[in-house]
Amino acid sequence: MIANLPKPRARTLRTLGPTLAEVGLVLAGAALSAWFVHLFLVATGFNPLSEVATGFGPLWAAVMLLLAVAAQLVQRLSGPAHAARARATVSLLAGVATGFATAPLAAGLRGTDQPLNTILGGDMAFRTEYVTRFASTWHLHDYTFKGLDAFYPPAWFWVAGRAAHVLSLHEPWHIMKPFSIATIGAALLLAYLLWRMSLSPAGALSAAIGSSLVLDSQVGPLKFATQAWYSPYSCFVAVTGAAWVAAVLYTLRVPTRHPRARLVFLGLVGAGLALCYYLLFLILAVVVIALALAPSDNRSRVLRQVGALFAGIALLTAVFWIPLIQALAHGAASQGGFVRPDFLHVFVGIGRPIALAVLALVVIGALALTLSAPASQAVAGVLVGGVAYQLVSVATLVFANNQLQPHRAVTMMWASFGAGVGVAIDGFRSDSGLGRLLQPPLPRVFGTMAAVVAVPAVFVIGSTLGSDLASGPFSREAHERPALAQSRTMSSFITSTTGKRPNQLTIVAGDRALLVTKPYYGFLPLRARYAHPEAHLAQRIGVLRAAARCPDAACTARTLENSKFGRIDALVLARSFGMLRIQTQLDRFPEPVPIAITFRQKLFPPAFWVRRRIGGYKVLVLRSMTISRHPPPLPIPRSRRGAGRACARSGRGSTARSTGSGRCRAPHRPRSGSTAKLLST
């Protein structure tokens, strides 16, 4: 149907990209549609745990495709005299699509304050820990270790953490759910604005909607996460990446008004994408450079502009990548040691799911016919770059035991296939490229056939994605709220005992919720795979083992206080058959090695530690050395003060198992109103 309509004059509709008025309409439409989605979910009482919740996906995919079709109809039925009205209408539709894009995840997380898979589930634990860190500081610090700079792409987590700080959230993890939902809408919005710099309004909206619908869902065991929006920061780059490349190429090759301003804007966006997930941005950068070298006309001018663009991006992101390179030079990355079956294969789009294979074939053929257009070259370049990146990752995994997160590149390929339909429709010209081989009525015939095949394929993939977000395994898991009361009690005890804030303390935490929900610095990581390249995890484990082997309490306290990695202020150890234990991991390929370190309870007497038993854990707060050498007398009867001081010096507390008389034990029995309650075990 769309292919049979007269094609508008692209120059009239594309012109200089979106105007400020159009951007305003997009934002207004996004706000109204997001508000409508919220009211609709509340009014209907949608339950993501019900048996019929999966039906949300097909309905959502149908609405999104209708918006894309409506934009094409409005643009093609409007004459040159009504081009401005057509742009305004499509801009409003783009805003509506931005709000509606968030509907599946908003529906799936309705009734819970948790993000996908909860804040403690899988990789969400270290992501929440990262947000918690940035809620306490605007500096780019590592999420776990004190004194180390951030090594994981920080942009998404930094913005989320600072938003939690501005909103004065008592526990920063509460920002995870709304920020994840908002990221989906922001990705479609930015994709539309970028595509709008190289395509007509309808083509830009079709490409943006396609890239938001064609994303991978969760398949297989939850250990191997395949759900695209489970990693919102990398998926954001995947959805917008091809649009950024297309906007850069169009600005470099086609004369436009204010080209420098456009390049500055694209440089800022590129810096943001690099800080969101730099591995995917490296693919985009290589594609831009390769395509900039291709044309022979004005090559020197284009290369100068490309050099200036990436020099600006490198300068803007230097605060992150310079410390990162230094860390990699002096340490070893551990994330690349994670292996799953698909990391040894190269995805090209052909195979399963069938709908994606069909779409890939249609898009590859359509791009071949429109390859002379910069936008088509951008999509094709990203697809080829994604395949090449996977090959490099397989090589590094086989020969260096270190993969390059190839599943992120696969997600970007999915999104690029989704954008390819709108790009090809907008870029077809019967007087250029392979389009000259098709004489009327062949363009209409092939266009109709492509639409008939591609649109249902996009609908099937989008339906699966929508159902997965609205009622998939990660969304259902988000309704199993983790118990955090015990962790709050532990944190309250540690901070009240030390008189310091969490971000001033380093702890060994057997309860990892402490590191996730509070900005403590950890002496050990949540998992070996999450450790900073310069963490020197084996040496940290060696410190704890040395403390556990100490012959007396003074040695243990001295070892933990004078560690080369800094003072350990508190320990949260699991109680196990009269012993205290901490479990951690040592990084090895292909699986980390579990490590258990056991301490004798007599190594932590009250003379050196303030102790409290909370649930299945013993919380131990290290006294300062000045207090450790001269422990204060506990409240005792005046007549027995001398005996009490002697007992304090000998390190005996209320739990001492000495066979001596009660003279040394009685003074330590907790009394009503006595501060000796802090020493209860």
C-alpha cells in the first residue's frame, strides 16, 4: 500500500533536519503519551504475573507499527505546500512513539520497585552498586574498590546515580526501575533525531521504531542473559548507533547549513555513546572512518572533519579512557573470561528466529538497491562491522581466553536490521545506484513485496520483545522483592559504631546487599568477574588468609588495619559451626574458583572489635588503634573497677570461655541501660 503512493520530494521534507519546533512537538508528544501509558496501566489494573499478560506484546507491536505506517501516509499524502504541516504531524507521532516505547517494561514492572531481575539478581547487583557509588560522589570512582578509577563504562550509571542524589532518594537503588524505563524512550527519541538528520521525517520515525522493535528477547537459562534491555546502557547504544553513523556521513558528504554546529552536536552525542558502552562505539568509529575513506571527492576535507570529530570525542572522554588504559596496562581485565556457547559462533542474521532471518534477507536486498544513500551505507557498515567484531572476539577467546562481549554487537545488528526497512524505503532512487536497473513498474512490485514480508516479520519480533518485557522471566523475577531489612540493620550498626558515613568505610561483606544498597567500599568484589583490573584480587585474599592464620587477636587486628590496600573498618562474616566465614572467588578461566576463608571467633575479642550478631552473620567493627591499645572500661560496679580493667586488658568478654572464676566474667554481663549491649554475640 505504501509503495503505491506517490513519493514526496525528499529535499523539501529532509532539508536541515529537525527544527526546534519539531523537537518541541516530539517532547510534548512523549510526555503526553508516557502519562497516558501510566494512566492506562493503572485504570486497567494490568497484572504482569497473570496468565494473559503475554498478550501485551502483540498489542504493543501493532500500535508501534501503526504509528510508523501513519507517518508514511501523512508524509506521502501531503503535497509540497503542506510540507511543514506534515513535518509537524510526524514529529508529534514520533513523540507518541517515544512514550509508547516504554509501555512493555512499565507494564512488566508495575507493582514492584525493583528493576528487571531485582537489584541483587545476576549482573544487576554490580550495576546497582555502580549507581549507588555515583549517588555518593560525582567523581568517576570504581564501584567497589577505594582509590581506583572507574573502568566500566560510567555514563548511564553516573546519570542515574546523580539523579538519585538530586532527588534525595534515601536508597539510590530506587532509581533503577524508572531510569531503565526512561532509557527505552530516550533511545527511540535520540534515534529519531539522529535519523532525522539523514532521512525524511517518516523515514526517520520508521527506522527508529524498527530499531526499537527488533531486539533480542530472553531465551535459554537466565544465567545467559539475552534480553536486550536487561543491559539498558549497551542497548541504548545499539538502538542509536547506526543512526549516529548515518548522521555523521550525511553531514560529511552533503552540503548543509551550519555543518560545524552539526558536527559539534554529533561529537557530543558520540562522546555520550562512548561513555555508555565504548566497545560498541569502537565499531561505530571504525565504520565511520572506513566509509569516510571510500569516496574520492573531497576526501581530504572529509578526513580532516573526521579527525576533528574523533579528536573532540577523545578529548571529552579522556577523563575515563586514560585511567582505563593505565589500569589495563598494570592489571588484567576479568570480564572477558566469561564464556557462553554463542560466544564461539558468529551471528550474521540468517538462522533463528525465523522472523529475523526473513527480515535480514529483505533488508540485505533493499540495502543493495539503495547503497548509494549515506543512511543505507551506514546500516550496511554497522552490520558488516558487527560480524567482523564477532570474528575478532572469537579469535581473542580462543587464543587469549578473553572475549569482547560479542553479544552486544549482535544486539546492535538486530536493531540495525530493524532500522533497515525504513532506511531503504526512504533511500530508494530510480536514478541512482542499482535502482536504475529497476524500471517501472518493478519498483512498486518489489516495494510492495518487501513491505508485505518485512512488516509481519518486524511485528513477530516486536511482539516477542513486548511480551518478554511485560511478562518475561526477568520481569516476573522483579516481583520477588529481596529482603533488605537485615542489611539495613547491619549498616546502621556499622555507621553508628564508627560515626562515619558508608562512603568513608571499607568493609569485607559476606552480605553483598550491603555493597549494593549502600556506598561502602568493598575489600572484595561481589564476584571475581566484576573486579577492577588493578584490584589484585589474589593479594587481597592473601591478606584475609594471613589474618585468619594469626596466632592471636592483636595480630589479626594489625593485619587487617595495616593492609597495603588500606584499613578494613568492618567485617560481616557468616556464622558456621562456631567459626566465622567469608566466601569469595579467585578469577580463573573459564570459571572463577570459589574461595572460603574461615576465622576463629577468638580472633575478634571486644578489646579490638565491637561485635554484634545479626541474623546468620557476625558484624565486627574494628576499633581505632589508639582505642585498641587502651580499651575503655565497661560500666561495672565501683567496688570491682580494678578487676574489670584487668579483664579488659586480658581481652575477656561476656563470651569468654575461661575456666577462671567469675571475677573476670561478671563485670561484662549486659545490664539494663548499659552500653555493653553493643558487645553481645
